[in-house]
Amino acid sequence: MFNDLEKMRRRHSNLSKLSMAFFYAIAVSIALNFFWQPGKIYSSGVTGAAQVIASISEKVHIPLTTPILYFALNIPLFILAWFKIGHHFTAFTFLAVLFSTIMMHLMPAVHITNDPIVCAIFGGLINGMGTGMALKNNISTGGLDIIGIILRKKTGRSMGSINIFFNLIIIIAAGFVFGWVHALYSAMGIFINGRVIDMVYTSHQRLQVMIITNQPKKVINEIQHSMRRGITIVHDAEGAFKHEEKTILFTVISRYEMHDLSDAMYKSDPYAFVSITESFKVMGHFYEPKVE
């Protein structure tokens, strides 16, 4: 019975990842063909690199398209992901890139507007949403996502900030080859893209939680039942107003677990004082679900 349920869970998870890979393919194709290409805006990561190379090849009369270059540039990153992240993860990354390559080629270019500001904003929003949703479902869109995931494990930096850092190269290349005006608008689109990724893909953001309660056992049991988080206990604290004995609990959670924490506190001690702040960096062991 347990094995059957596990198989059903995995099948459902795989179907969800497959649908999300296709969702990303549609998002990046709309961003590219509806906004970036008409506005001469260069995207982030491998997509932007493919655009720059395709534009240069067009000037020297070599027929290389953005979709083909996008797929070709991702091949070495597939190999890196296979050895550094996981086989299951790499398989769905390959599908996401393959779907995107096909959709970029098949989706007709629609010139909604040539305004580079509008194209930068909407291209960044749409692609950022697609990328964030894909990452939230534990699949990569290829390119810098793979490098970002590996570096995030080592440095603790957010996906969006890593994305923005590497994309400075794209901006500089676009500036030298096609003019600094297009580089400026591309930088704006890349920044929006990175911020939207961070807004959607929140599971990597760390929050420090301080709980002041007079029912520590209930709170600890409820939190550890609903979340896999360690808790540090500070005994013999005293409230200054009524001079009541209190216990202070410290833990670190991901932003994605905020709802679980709220439920746990409501069930265990709804009158507890809870303070939540963003953690710039977490050193030591912090449990993260394994990327497969």
C-alpha cells in the first residue's frame, strides 16, 4: 500500500514538473518573440547570450538562430548539472530547455510595441514569473539557474542576485556591440527579471524567528511536527511588564514556511510574542529538501 502511494506521489510530482517545464517554455517564448526581439532587448543568462551571438552572426551573414544557440549553450551545463546536482533534476532541465527551444522557434513574433522600456518591463516580468515557478517546482530552466543553484549551496546568495551578477557580462557585451542605450534597457529588464524570480521563488530566503512564550513544550512540539526545524531554547527569561517567567525560542525557517509557522503558533500558543526578521546569511547546518 505504501509503495503504491509513493508511486502515485512521484507520478503526480513528475506530471507537475512536466507541465511547469512547458509553462516556462511558453513564458520565455512570449517574452522573446513578443517583447525582447521587437524592442531589441537582451535577456538574462544563456538566452541573452544566445541573442547576442545570433545578432553578431546576422551581421556577418551566418544563419544562427537564437533558439538553436540557446540549446547549444545549455549542453555543457546539462553535464555540470548531471554530476553536481542530480540526474532527475537534469532530465527535467533538459525537457524545459527542449520545450523552450521548440516553442521559441514555433511561436510567431508579434510586434505589440517597439517601445524598449515597455518591452524590457514586460519581457522581464513574464520570463521572471516562468523561471520562478519552474524553480519553485524543483526544475531548472537551464543556463544560469544551474550555476545559481550550485553557488547558492556554497555561498547562500539568492537566485536573483546570482542571476543579476552574471548578467553584467551580457549588458557589457550588448553595450559594446549594439549601443549603450540598448544595454541600459536590457539591464532594466534583467533587474526586473531577477526581482520577480526572488518574489516567486521564495523557498531559499531565510527568516530568523524569535518566540517568547510561557508554553514552550507545546510550541516546540507543534513546530517540529509541522516543519523540520531545530530550535534553540533560552530559559528563565522574564517579562518586564508583569514580571512573568517566559521562555525564548529561536529558529530559522524559509519564507516558504511562513504559513506553516503561523498555523503551528495558532495551535500551540496564539498569545505568544513572535518576531520575524530576514537573515542575511546562515552558517552551519540548515536543512534543505534535496534537489533530485
